[in-house]
Amino acid sequence: MGLRVEPPDVNVSRSDFTVAGEAIHFGLAAIKNVGATAIESIVRTREADGRFATLDDFCARVDLRLVNRRVVECLIKAGAFDSLGSTRAGLLAALDQAMDGGQRQQRDREEGQVSLFDMPGGGGAKPAAPVAAAARVPEWPQEEMLAYEREVLGFYLSGHPLEQYREMARRIGALSAADLAARSTGARVLLLGQVSAFSESTTKSGNRMAFATLELVDGSTPLTIFPEPYRSCAGALRHKGPVIVRGRADDSDKGRVVLAEEIKPLEDAMGNLAPAGNGHGNGNGAGNGGASAHACRIRVSGAAEALPELLASVKAACREHEGRTPLFLHVLLPEQEVVLRIKELAVDPAADLVSKVEGLLGAGSILVEYAGRA
């Protein structure tokens, strides 16, 4: 919709979503461990005495009996102090010192002690605060920063750890969450994602199986892993990085689920996968680390009167790139999807063919499926 959504900000946000200029800022109440009394103290202090300039300034002014260390740590991890110009890593490193200094100042105020610079004729303005050491601490790696966001917000806000694999997923035919939802029950699927949670269970026969959540770049999907595949992929479910999942689409009372048949860390699976553009003209997967394309699927949609011309153009492109990979045509009609095996024509699904088909039908209209080694 063209809306810019920003992280929560101690200098802008209130409890709920807050509009500031052309942006919408997340509310502070969305952050784990940040309660209503802490938010009230932050907003009240900001409205009474102005914006917070530094972390030290924040800790000196808000009521630290209501805004404790855990609250401030979660605010930092959520990006709520980004507007102060220091790295999140630096702010967290300086937090204990800032809290100690703030507590001393608040204790002194309660006991009636006044700084020399606060006394009449005491030398005028307060001395400028020294540059915080926090500004000199390098930021966390992107993956660590995003993990902290998910920890305190429940989702990724400033990015996604799988974003760098988006193009790879498209090239190997891995489905998006939207594509997965459109597949028919029982359809074979290939996914590239990251396991965010999993739990084990015992069947009536005493075998172990598992349930997991696979994060995709545009959503997530539940996985069910029955005992036989679980024996071989239990380690991969604990892998912290991206994984490749092969399985079948299924439906449960809770919606779409994938029955996983194979799960491998991405780096292990890449020997069995290859981008569509890496093949050679012989169509047998040479140069792809031994991986063979076992299907090329082209999805065609459009108005009925335009379909004959589109299909003719696709056929001509495929004729120019004949090979040995079976070709399937998915024709998307208003109420159904018709899948045709083109028996008289097989293709070499190399980069040129992918480029031509996507030029005719749009990005993502051609998928190349690679078979894993036995």
C-alpha cells in the first residue's frame, strides 16, 4: 500500500501504533516485557521534558523503578533507541553503566542534592554530555540483530534472514508461502526456509516423530515429520541456518501443512540442487554437481482469448531449447488448474530458456525441479 512502517521509537511511539509524518511506528506495547506502567513513564517524561538525547539521558529521566533493566534491554533489541544514533550492540554494552548513572542521579534528586550547575550563578549551562562509547561499538551481524528482533517482537521487522536466499529459492523452484497455499493436496513440494520451532512426539507404536514450523521469506508453514523420515532428519531440524525441505502438501483442521520426507541443511543439499541457469546444452545436468533436472514446469495464465497466442510463443521458445528434461504445462483457468505433460517435447532448462519464458509470462512462471541423489 506504499506505507512506511518503522520500528518502535522511544522518541515517537506511544503504546499502540503511532503515525509520525509519513511513517507508522510500532507501539511500545508490542515489545516483550514492556508493560503499561513503563510505557506511561516513558511517554510522560518525553512529553514533559522533551526528546531523549542519549541512553544516559533516558536512564537519568525516566522512573527506573518502573523502567527496569530488562525493559530497557528489550527496547534496545527492538530498535526503539535507533534514533539516538548509536548501534544496538553499543547501547546494550553501555546499558549497565547508563543504569548505574541514572539511579545515582535519581537518588540524589530524591535526597535533595543539587548539582553545582543547577544552582543560581553556578556557571550557566550544564556541560555537554561526552560522546557515548556506545556510538563506537560495531553493530551485531544482521542475523543476530534479526534474531533479537524476533525474540522481543515475535517477528522480523527490519529485514528477514532468508532475504539473501530469495533469488536462489526461485531458481531452484522452491515455493513461496503463497505458492504452497495454491498447490493441490498431495502435490510434491520443495521449500527453502528456516526451522523456528519443533517438538517431538511418540506414536502409539513407540516411534518418535516431530512437528515443526518452517519460516519462509513471505510467511511460514507447519511441518509434520513421521517416524521414518524423522530418523534421518532429526539433526537438520536443530540446524540454525536455512534448510531445504522436500515433501507433500496436505490439509489439516488447522490449514495447510507439509508432510516432510527429507530435510537437509542448505549447504548439504546444494550438492543435489542446482539453479536453473547452470545447466549445459545437453540437458543432462552436467556441470551441476551431478544434479539432474527431472521436470520443467511452465505456468500460463491470462484471458481465454490470449491463451492460444501465449501457448504458441511458449512452444516456440521451448523448441529452441530442446533437451531431455520432461516438460509440464500448467494452464491456470478461472476455476481450475490444468496440468499437461508435453510428451512430444522435452527441454534443456538452461538460463536462456528461463529468461525467454519469464520475458513472455513474467517472473516465477517457470520452475525447474531437481532430483536428489539416491
